[in-house]
Amino acid sequence: MKKILALILALAMVLSLSCVAFAAEGEAVDPDTIEDNMTSADNTYEVAFVTDVGQLKDKSFNQGTYDGVKLYAAANGLSYKYYQPANGDQATDDDRIDAMQAAVDGGAKVVVCAGFLQEAALTAAAIANPDVKFVFIDGYPLSDADGNVLANVAGISFKEEQSGYFAGYAIVKEGYTELGFSGGGGGTNPACCRYGYGFVQGAAAAAEEMGVNVNINYSWLHGASFSASPDLQTMIEGWYNNGTEVVFACGGSMFASIVAAAGANDGAVIGVDVDQSFESDYVVTSALKGLSAATSWAVGKVYDGTWEEIGGTGTSLGVDDDSVGLPTATWSLENFSVEEYEELFAAVKSGEVEIDNTVLEGGDIAQAATDYVTINYIE
């Protein structure tokens, strides 16, 4: 990984990854000040974004990725546009292909596609448009039917298990012992599975160090579409009513239902992907990954002549790239210090602390229980 990537990602982490990036002249830019819908004079749009399921402004995965598109395009005088596949959370591969082709027909030189559900559609679109570059966020290298790797697709993924570990460890060190994890994708989303497994591992490590018993409600229910819903809110309210103190809200727009449940029960919430403390006082910390910075970096490869470094390959970003972590400037933790967090971060980076990144079948985490952690796996 080149030093410029580490520099961009490290800087973004310091500034909470989701809020600020740097314009060409070096001044800070808040992506929320950049229009989501710009008007191109010739009605063509050079940098495109195709959303994952859920809303564009989900204050999480989609929004964090699109922020990277906007920041790069605005800083470099490029036109940009987002495309949402038809039929919302019921979108088919054909709907996704249509959205990608609309982006290409609209003049896109690079199309950023968010989420692992894009795989089949992105493969078809990349084959049909070999001169267009595709950035697959939360993705991996793709191949055609003959096994030929598609050089116009760059897979960018993250080591979410590391960020989840930090969150689980910190929250137990803070003094919470009744935890919850509510994940998106129904247990089939690799990124959410890594977040969840890392969270349990971190909680278990802290519990063993402290000699305390931790209970975790763990479920993929009501999160298949990553959407807010009354059923999800009701389930989480039940958790809080029965003693859960803090819930890891791991699934895009699901955050809204979980925060509402926390607000009704004076509970705490852990955000995901971006720093969600700005959205609610009930958020005590967030498990971050550098969506905006990584997206901007990957799009930039199309324009600086170095696409071959990432095209046709997979890039996995973690502590070694300073692209995952916790937002120490905004968390509300009082018993777990920044110094302790920095020591833990360094231990993970050095390999002293090892974190399993296995994506467990169906997202079933029950077998991860330890002498100090009891998991109530809710199906």
C-alpha cells in the first residue's frame, strides 16, 4: 500500500472518517455542504454512485460511500450523480444492472457500487462496459464466466472485525455487561458478520481481563433489508426493558429504530461505519471504517494513471492502513481512556492481539461463547 493511502486514511481517522476530507488546496470540507444532486451543463455525469439497499442518506454505509464520491468530484471539478436501483429493498439484479447502465449511458467514467449484493449485476455491467472503471465497495475481485478476472473492477473491503473488536472491548471496559448486537443482511452480509464476530471477541477479551460476566443478545431479525421498522424497534425495546444496556446497531437505516428504542428506555447505542454520535446523544461510540477516504482514493486511481494497482484485485483495509477504529474525539466513554485504546490499537497492529475474521455460516455466533460471555442467539 502506497504511503499516500496510509496518509489519507490516517488523516480521515483523526477527523472521525465520516465528517471531513481535504480539498485540493488543503482546506477542510464537510461533505454535507456538497450537494447530493448537482446539475451538469451538458447533462452528463463523470463519477457515478449506485447505492446499496436502504436510503442514500442512511447516515451510515451508503452516505459514507457517497461522501467519498462527492468529495473527490467536487475537489477536482468533476460532475457526479447517484443512482438508486428500482424497487428499493426489493431490487433485483436486473434493477441494479439498469442503474449501472444508466450511469454509464449518462457519461460515467467510473461507477462506485456499494455492497456485496451488487456482485452479479456489477459483473454483468463490467463485462458489457470494459472501458468503464467500477469500484466495488465492500467487495472483491470479479471474473467472467470463463474465469478471467475483470481488470476494470477494483474490490475494496475492510477488516470490520477489528473495528468491532475495539467497540466490544471498549464498551465492556467502560462497565457495560448487558450487551446487544442487531445486524443487517440476515446473517449473509460478510461485513456485518465480521463486525459482529469482532464485537463478541472484543467483549470476551475485556470480560476475561476484568473477571466479569457479560451477556449478549445477538440477532439478525428484522434487518434483512437494512431498514428501520416497527418490528425492529419493538424487539430492541424488549431488550432494553429486560436489562440490555447498550446495543450495537450494525445495519444502515436500522440505526433509526434502534436509537428510537434507546431513547424510550434511556439505553445506549454503538453506531457503525461512520461516526453516528452526531445523530443522537444515545450513541456512546461507533465502530468506524474509512468509507469516504477509501472511496475517494479508489476513484482517484482512475485519474492519476494508477488504476492498474487496484483494478482486478482486492484491497482489504484495516489497522495497518489506519482505516478502522473508534472516534476518540467524540465518544462519550469515561472509564475507558484514549490511552488504553491507543495501546490496544497498537497491539492489534503489531499482531500481539489476533482477531478472527471468519464469516460464520448464517451469521450464527452462538459457538463464540466463552466462560465469561453468554450469547443469547435470537433467530
